[in-house]
Amino acid sequence: MDVNQTRLVALRVREQLLPQREFTPLITACLQMNQTQANTQITRLSQMDSTELPAQMVAKVNRQLAAVSDHLAELAHIIETVMTQTTHEGGGSGDSAAQSNDGHVQATPTDLSDLPAEPISTIVAASDVKTIGRFKSTARHFTNAVRPIVRSLRLPKAIERAGVGGVVQFDDQLGDADVMKAMWVAEEGGEGGWGEMADTLRVAEHCGNCQLPIIVNAGDLQTHASKTDFLALPRVFAQWMLVGRNVAFRRPTGQQDGTLELLRHNNEVRIIRNEPSFPITINPPLPQPTGPVHPFSQHPFIHHAKPHDPPVRHRIRWQPGVGWATVDVDDAPVHASASSMVKGLMVAHRVMGVSGFTDSPTVAVDRGVRGGYLDSIRTRSPHTPLGGCSDVTAWEAASGTCAQGHVLMTTADPFIACMIWHSHPNDYQNVHVYITISEAPTAGVPHDAPFARRFPLTASRIRRVASPIAPLVLDG
């Protein structure tokens, strides 16, 4: 905890506690903590060659030292006077003061381990993880009071602030050290710092790969030996390493096709299997667009790249009758982000491994129709789903075909529906659109009836989220 932070703690404590009539041990402890910090810095200062410091800074420090010294002397005099007067008037307590050999009144040490939770929670809530760790290590008598507050107050608040409330929880049986680790894991990235993971885990639940909330236990936290290891990877990778083993590929027969786990292997990150053919390339080299797919000169995956959730390339595909297999390096697709890749793998397994999906006829829609609706959608960020859609995935095949998949349904819906858009390198003017769904067809409607009649729930959703082109896609 640096000097500015200790000053902030002291001010917050004073705001909370000064209206009280009784003397407050917490303020005393904050003073002692600040004194310790000041003594440490004075020791460092005394070891420096003052000639290396600007004269103005030396003068400023000298003035501050003199002023603080006067304040401390005045404080000592006031305390001694008050305690002496109290003793003379008979109002002193044997528990709070004692007579020394030289006649002065001395305060006896107070046990601070039973401080009320409310004032300490004010400090905990206002401090970052590093500060709390330093606070616990430099003020041991607060440790027992801080631990339950961190577990019951600060950690749940960190989870909510990270955007994973109801999606990720930490095991109630975590030890004290793991609770602190869980807190900085949750808080790393700031407000909404787990946003991509929360969205991805909701897709996982909808695809039947997990049940929420995911419980992160001590073993999951050991995936990262230290905060340095955690920060060495893009944040989405580091976060998914904590939860991925809980996301399983299952078939209706009960057969499992592995877990969607990210694994470290030396300097490589692998997915699903710890095998040489299952690596992920982070920020792969991308070609310049050869057609009018995007108005910028950069590839859209680069132009809209998110450092914490970067573009990735992998060789994995689902092969019916075989399971997870790999393609040649030259045939590997690129995904707009790591979270897009994870969502794409889950949807691919749900569609091809679990089956039960129906595809609509593919319709070629000119990019310029309806006021250039598709053109405006295709040239914006690939991370932005259609309004009313819960998620989007975006990828580019080795052939140059660019695609987006907009997830139409949420976990509240009883089925899955995605609108898939393809732009082929030999026909950039048209966008090829089809819908894949697990909605059951309406009973009594002929098999050859129009898609909108057979699947009215999906059709009504498409008319809302893509109304300008919905008649072209649904009605021909």
C-alpha cells in the first residue's frame, strides 16, 4: 500500500468513525500503519544521495517532515494531557490505561481482532487486491476480521462487477489464499472484465455443454501458478482456462467427446486435446481483403481486434462418424476472436454431433438492396450481433469465404436457431443466407411447405431482428 493509498484509507475511516463518541482502535491502527509507511520511506530517503535530487523536492520534503513532526508532537501532548486529566478525575479505566513507573499514564495494547465488520468492510470495499494483501500482512491483528469480509462481501461484489453473476461462482471451501486469488482473478480487467466469458458460457448452457453457474474450485485456480502466469495470456484465454474443463461435449447417448478446455504446453496453447495437431495460433497473420468486404484497408478482424480477445486460427473440425479431427495447416480457418472460436466449436458440435437441426434453403441477397442493409451489417465490427440476437460468431475460411453466425435465441428459449451469412470470394456482391434451427416443425404442416409456415417461432424472430431482408429470406 503506497502513501496515497494509506492516506485514502485514513480519510475514509475518519469519515466513517469520527462522529462516534468513543475512541476508535481502527483510527489508531491506521495512524500506526501510516507511520510504518513513512518510516520506511524515510529510511529509503536517508540512503539516497540528496545531491541527486532536485533542490525544490528536497526543500518540499524537509518542510513536510518538519510539519508532520510538529503535528505528531502536538498529538502526543494532547493524548497525554487528556489521559492525565481523566486519571486525576477518576474517570479512567484499568482496562484502557495504566500508571507507569515515572508517573505517566500509558495506554495498554488493545486487541483489534474483534473489530466490528462494518468499518473494516468500508476499507475492504474501497481497496484493490494488492492493498488488501498488504493491509493483511502489515496489520496482522486485522487478518481474522478481514478474511470473512473478503469472502462474504468483496468476492461476491467482484463477481457481479465482472459481469458473471449467476454464471461463475467460486467454491465455498476455498482456503484464505485461494479466496484472495479468486478476488484478483475476478477483478482483473475491471468492470465487465468477464463479459465475453459470461456470454460464451451462456451459449454453452444453451447448447447443453454445462449447467450454470460454473463452480471454480481450488484445482481450477491452480491452472495459473501466479498472477504473472495469468497476465501472460490474453484475458479471455486466461479466464477460459479456469472454466473450460467444466464445459463438456455430450451426445444424446451419453457419450462424451471431450471438454472444451484450453491447455498450456510449453509456449503453446492447445484446445480440447493436448496433442500437437490441436494448437491455437493467437493473432495469426491475415491477408489483406481482395474484395469490397470492408471499407478499411486492414482486414476487419484486425481493424476491430480486441487485445484481450484477439483473432485466432485453429485446425479443428467436427467430422461425422469420427469426432474431432484436424485439417491441413493451409486449410485452417481464422476466427474474429477467441470467444467467437469457442462459441463456434460448441455450435458446430451441437449441430453436427448432437444433430436434430433443419436448414432453410440458402438465399442469395444483394448487399445493396433495402438501402444497403447487408452492406452496413457486413462492414461493421464482427463482434456486434444483430439487434435482438444474443451472440455472433465470425470467421474466414482458407478459401477466402467470410461468414457470420447470428444466434437468434437465448437460454430462455427451448431451441437453438442461427442465421448464417456467407460471402464468397468470387461473388462479393451477394450474401448467401440460410437459417439452421432445432425448432420442431409445426404439426400438420406439409414437409414441402414454406420454411416460415413450418417453423413459425423462428420466422417471427427473424422478422424482428432482420426485418429489411426477412421477406427475401423467408418468403422467397
